[in-house]
Amino acid sequence: QVQIVESGGGLVQAGASLRLSCAASGRTFSTYFMGWFRQAPGKEREFVAAISGSGDSTFYADSVKGRFTISRDNAKNTVYLQMNTLKPEDTAVYYCARRKTYTLVNYFLADGYTNWGQGTQVTVSS
């Protein structure tokens, strides 16, 4: 069973940066397609970014494109989300998860992911 732990959240002002980390267990981490999602109060969980096992392919939600960067270090079994120029609307609990399959069809849907972490809170004040 893959276990995932997110960290790095916090309270920052608009325009600041944060880097989230997602540490995962498992000997075959480098084969996992990983995703970051977020959920604000009263809203559904939404896709933020995803990365292929090798790190060669990355995907972003339009709302974060150009501000957020997803990356991974397979030697450390860790995925990162560098968040720059944060906005109040980025406030949410951020979750990391492993994709269930190796296909990229509908990679932005939360249903396609498993082994969700507990999440890390990001709060951006104006």
C-alpha cells in the first residue's frame, strides 16, 4: 500500500511563494503518475498539476499555469509543487495522489487517483 504525506503549507501574503512536498512510499515510485489537487471550503476538489513517472511530462490547470511548477525527485520518492505569485484564490487544502492507471485519459479528474494524502493547508491573505 502506497502511503503519501504532504507538507510545506502555510499562511502567506499575496505574491509570496511556497513549495509543497509530497513524500510517497513504494519501491516503484518512478512509475507513478502523480497529481496535485486542491479543495477550498464549500468547493469540489480540483486539479492543479500532474507529472509523469519520469518527470518528462507535466500538466497544469489553466488557473495556475505560469505560476506553479510541478517536479519530482525519484531518488527521494518525492513530488514538489513550487507555487509562485500566490493569490487569495489559491487558498485551499492541497492534496497529492497517485494515478490509478498508466493512461492519461482524463488525468485532471480526481476519480482517477488513489492513495490520497491527508493534505496541507495553504492560506493566502490579501
